[in-house]
Amino acid sequence: MSSDLENVDTVDLDYVFRLRVCLTTFVGHEYSFDVPFNSTVSTVKQLASRQLQKDPSVLKIVSENVDQFFVGEHVERRQEGKPWGMGYVTSVRPLKVDGYVVRTVMDRGLWAEVRHVMEELPDTEPLSNHLELTGKRCSLCVCLVLDEGYESVVEKMRMRYEVSSSYHSTTATHKGEWAIIEHHFDDDNKDYYDYYLFHIPSYTAETKPLKRASCRTRGDEEAPRPGSVLSFPGPLEANQLLSQNMAFVVTLHSKVDEDGKAKVSCCNMAGDEIALVDLQQQLPSPTLEHLRQHVSKITGKHSTLVGLVLASGELVENLEQITN
């Protein structure tokens, strides 16, 4: 008697097993696709390019180690308003890079931000090399980071102020981490100019400009010179502007719902619950970084501005502090 297993090699497993690919951009935008099991990074680039209407050659897919830092790890770090540089982790608790403390909601250290070194994945890289369990039966997930580049983020800013009219025009310029959007309205004998300053890394669709300025000219006057009305900030002004985006502190509590499922309650400083998160069902991968990104999406704050603490005020450094 023949067994059904004898015919297993005739089944196309790529169509039986499919992967959910979750892409997160540096500014918090999320995309997801279902692809065959044997897909490569090239497949994801093609799908993402259609979604973003961009040439796949300008997109980069990178992998980030979202686990905890370890002593001796080569990382990227920077001071507030300064460019990224390379360093080494010299302590984990407290987190120190090159011997200096990393800033937290409880401690103003030298380094404003530290991140794992990201590595661009080649187009031929199999997605199966980056599998993660989603917590659902027979469900697999690949979580990657999509680098759209600053140009695509600045273009989103420009489109935000775009008006479909021959009397209006919107342009954008950027320098380093800063972008200025200029909107011009031609009203016959008068010209109106509005300028908006944004910090690119912390930009989301809900972000308000950190600075704005306006001017008006007569029809026979020359247009304002670039930078004469609103200019890019220097280091001191950049620090002052960024300090306006103070860290959004979220207190985490472990809870059990009516069905006996363990969840994490997220509360603001006023004690109001802003989210109740099922780590297994709502996150593509139950890690602290994915929880931070989830809270970032709910609050509209950039993930680097979200501080996660326990009810005791202790800074959360890993999920075990919440679930244990």
C-alpha cells in the first residue's frame, strides 16, 4: 500500500509555505508582504519599489540585530545634533560606549543615541536565513529594515505641502539631518512664501515643523534668497530645537486578561492606558525594540524619543523585566 508521503516531492513547497515579510523604515513606516518560502531580498525590493513607486536600485534592505548590546560590540553612536561615528560597547549596565554613558530618560549621558551596525543584505540573500516565529501556528515572519534614504523622506515632506495649482509651487532642500520646505503662492501682484524646518530622522506624518517663517513680496520684487528667511540650524540651535521633542515616557505593566493571556499595559505619565499589547499576536517579533516601535506608532513619537520604564521608574532594558 502506497503512502501519501511518497508523493511529497511532487508538491511545490514554495506555495505551501509562505513567509510574511515585515519592513520597517528608519522613520517608522511599516510595510508587509506575503512571499514564497524560497524568496530572496531581490523579491522584497521589487515589491517595495512598487509600493513606494521608486526604482528598486535605490532601495537598501538591511538587517539589524535588535537583541541586547554586548561588551566589545562595534556600534554607531553620536552626540545630540552631531553626525554618527563608530565606537565600542564598554559596559552594558549602565550602557556605555567608549567609556561614556549613553543618555536615558533617567540619565543625561554623553551619547544621545547608540545603534547596532546595520549590514546591507545582497539581492541573492535568502529570506529564510532571517526567519522569526510570529507566535501563530504554522506562521513564519521575516523582519527587516528598509532604508529609503533621506531623499525619499524629504520628498514626503514636500508632498505634504504640495497644492495642485499653477499658482502654487513647493520645493525642498536638505542639509545633513535637516530639511526646509518652501511653499510659494503667486497672487498676481503679491508673492507669499512659507518655510518649514524639519528634523529628518525623527520625521513622521504627524510631526509638526520645529520652526517656520513667512514673508511677502510685491510682484516687481525679487524672490527671497535661499536661507535669507529660514536657514539651517547650527549645532547650538539644533540642540535647542531637538530639546523641544522631549522623551515620551511610557510605563509598562504586566497584565493578564480575562482569557488568561499575558499582555503589557502601556501608560503615559498621567497614568492613562494608551495601549494594551499582546506581545505574541500584535508584534512581528516579541523584542523590546519592536515593542518600542509599536508604542512609537501609537503615540506618533519617533522611536528614539520613546522611553520605556517600569512602575518603579527603572529603565526597561529587556522584555524579561516585564514578563518575569
